[in-house]
Amino acid sequence: MLYEKLFSTYDPQDQISLSEPSIALLEEQKKSWRQLSDGYAALSFVRTRELPCNGFSVRLQFNPRRIVSSGAKVDAKSISERKCFLCVENLPPDQKGILYRNEFLVLCNPAPIFAQHYTISNIKHLPQAIEKFSATLFSLAKDFSPEFTVFYNGPKCGASAPDHMHFQASPSEIIPVERDAEDAARRAAIKTVKGVSVLRLKNYGREVVLLEGKDSESLNALLLEFITAMRRVSSSLEEPMLNILCSYRDGMWRVIIFPRRKHRPDVYFLEGERKILISPASVDMGGLLITPVEKDFLSVDAALIENIFKEVSAEQSVVDGILEEL
């Protein structure tokens, strides 16, 4: 079944960026897969607006097709009652992918947020959990560089398929936090651990931790240490709630971490017109908020966004404790 779904196989030894076959895959799939073609046609009609907040700004995107993700039921009962849409045997007949390091499949996302939007799913049905695949995050970021950023949503804070291990990829620096992370005025250096710089973003409305370095093994070790520290602080054996962006440029990796305490804000669960369908994941925490409902796109204001970030982000004191343990 797997080999029937292959568009191509990526070999890092070919010394080309993974972006090249991925872009070729996207162009071919637009022609051969109607659902994807329709998704990108709809993307051309999305509307955006900038929203200045206290110390930062966000961009709202009215994208009705994303209601499938934003409104996804991710409780255990709902997950158990549906077929996994990322398993190879359940992929649409016309969907193809690129086999990556014999372990993941690069797929075009049929409900795109970006002009190029990929889901990178494990070829096996394994639960969404970063620790066993953190090294893959760094290899993907390098292999996709410099055109793309790779991101990860935890199983309880944004992943619409928490039962199937996957990453996603977006064009580099299109998510606002990526540019903000380069602003010297925002960057607060915390410490250096085994050659990895640990920083935080200041006056950003939510907690953001940066890990930067040139050695992927040291970065990977520190990321795992960060997750372990989060688990200790939360007194939970489960994977702590976090969203991660990872990019590689000019010989250096940058990891952007959003430590979380909550998946969806209270306004998500209100009834009727009071309900706001914003379900923050990596992209939203990064400053590009997806609003699949038009009334939300038009009515959301700065105070609401500031409250949402404050509500779902880990508290400053909690992040202080995590960083002290590194």
C-alpha cells in the first residue's frame, strides 16, 4: 500500500533541499487531486487583517476550510470512533507523498493555511509524541531549509490527529514570531548550555523560549531536557503541552517553543454568538490566528487576543522554574 502512494523518495545524500521535490509534489497534486486543487483555490480568497496588541501584533486569517481542524473533536471517544486520516491505508485515492528517510511521508495539506503547506506523517500509526522523534525535527528543518520551517503541535494543544505522529511545514518566516525572534530588542538571553543559547522573547503577550545553536545533537539534548523539566514542573507523566517551530539557516538551528497550560480558551466553549472558534496551535501562537468563522474574523479585538494568549500560555513563574533546571 505504501509504495502505491509514493510520488518519490527523498535521499539526503542527493544533496538537494527537500523543498524541491515537495514543491514538485504540490504542483502535480494540484492537477491530479481535486480536493487539494479546491483547497488551494479557496486559499486565494482568504482575507487577513493586522491587529495591534499590547507590545506585539497578530495577523488574523479568515479561512473557512480550516473549520475541520479548528473544530476537530480530539477527545479519546471521538478519536476512537473515526478512521485515522493520516494512516496510509486511509489516505484519499489521489493523494501521493514523498517517502522521507523511510519513516515519514511528506503530504500536501488539503486545507492549507499557506501557499505551500505540508503534513509530514509517520508511515506507522504511532501516537503524537515528540520525544522519540525530536531528532527528526532537526533533520527535517535542515533538509527543508532554507525555504521552509517545520512545526509540531502537541497531542493536547493543537494536533487534530493526536493519535498519529506528524509534523507540518510552512514557508520560512511567514509566521510572525519567526521575524520577531530576530528582533534584538525583543531577545533576552537567559543562559548558554553546552553551546546552545537559551533566550526568551520580551513583552510578547505569551511565553516564548528560543534555543539556538550549530550542533543538532546538543540542541536535541537540550530540547529533551526542557520537556523533562516541563514534565517535572507539571507533575505529570504525559507529554507536557507545547508547540514547537524549528528552522535552519546559515549553519544554525533555531527552535521556538511555546510552553502551554491549556489547549482551547474559555470563549471557544461558549454558546451561540458568544462562541469564538479560535483553537491555538503553533501557527496561532506564532501570531497568525486562524478564524474559520467570519463573525470572529470581524469582531475579535486586541483585548480578546491578549486574554487568549494569557489563558493558554504557561505562566511566567512556571517557565522560570523550567529554565532554572536546564
